[in-house]
Amino acid sequence: GESVGLHLPTLSVQEGDNSIINCAYSNSASDYFIWYKQESGKGPQFIIDIRSNMDKRQGQRVTVLLNKTVKHLSLQIAATQPGDSAVYFCAENGLWAGNNRKLIWGLGTSLAVNP
Amino acid sequence: GAGVSQSPSNKVTEKGKDVELRCDPISGHTALYWYRQSLGQGLEFLIYFQGNSAPDKSGLPSDRFSAERTGGSVSTLTIQRTQQEDSAVYLCASSLDRTPANEQFFGPGTRLTVL
């Protein structure tokens, strides 16, 4: 069905370590992918995106990797800080049944950074 | 304001009552989305408005749910005869339009509790 799943519902890391959050998507026709961060009590906030014609994109301390062969997306956070503690959502945008373009959200991974 | 605003921030109601949730999108954003997020869960798409086009209501869970967007700006999500399973955070987001590259900006959400 239409779904984007996450390998790990929770992730706990030490401050200063690198974090990797994984996401499996289901639609091979998806051509745009987004990572959002949601802090407690707030709405999701855009982190980084990537188009399907790329396999890697870097931002400030974050890198998104896209493997279209296995329909896998990952978010890497370098030197994880306490302020990175949040729920991270991946989302895929593509054409679905009925030639409708939709943005489908994953369930989220909770990242806890230990001082 | 600079961002998406939602009101009220919290709403407690009794089962069977109607509720109205308001969203003020970012000025100039033509696309507006409503999502529902249950505790510890991902985002569930409800409805999408784009300019003067007919809204995409494909995510509304039942006919008790409806939404309007007046003048292409403010939107109201109405839930009639509320049920306990309607308890969730209702998030509104806006973007410039629905093309893939346009980031969605989220409001802080309205936490609805149905007793």
C-alpha cells in the first residue's frame, strides 16, 4: 500500500556521535524526498530535501542519502547535539494510483541525545 | 505574522459536540494542508487546498469532518459530533504551491481532547 516505513522507531545516541536515521519508501515513482524534524509540542520543521536525480545532498551538519535501487533514504546528523533530540519524519512525493501526486509521510523516528 | 498560526492551541470538548479549528497560513501561500497526528504517531493527511481548485478531501476519515478556506487564506476544520477517537493534534501547513520542491511550513497545532 501507500506507506513509508522506518527501520527504527527510536534511536538513542551520545552527544557528539553521528546519528543515522533510516527510512524505506514504497513508491518507485517517487521523485522527491523530504526530512522533517518535530520537537516536542511543535509542528514539523523542514530539514533537508533531495530529488530522485541525486543520491546525496548535504546541509549544515546533515546529509541525506538516497538509494533508489532498494528504495531507501537516510538522514545523517554529524556531531549530534542535545538540541537534535526530536522526532524525525521522512516523506516521499510522487505519482500514485490515479495519477495523483501525493506527499506520503513516514511514522517517525524518535532521536534521543544523551549528554 | 511570519509563520503559520493555529487556534486554539488546546481544545477540550465533550463527546458529541462540534468543534472548529482555525488555521492562518503564511501570506501569499496558495497551498494549505490539514493533518492529524495521534500521540506517538506520524502525520495523517486530511485535506488539501490549492488556490481556487476543488480541495482534495481524500484524507478525511468520515463525513463528520469538513474544512473550508475562505478567500484563499484562512481555513477552518470542523469536526461534528466529536468522538473520543478524534482526540489528536491537528496540524495545518502551507506552501507556495503543491509542486514537489515547495517546503511545507507547519503551525504549532491544535491539541484536541474529546472526553
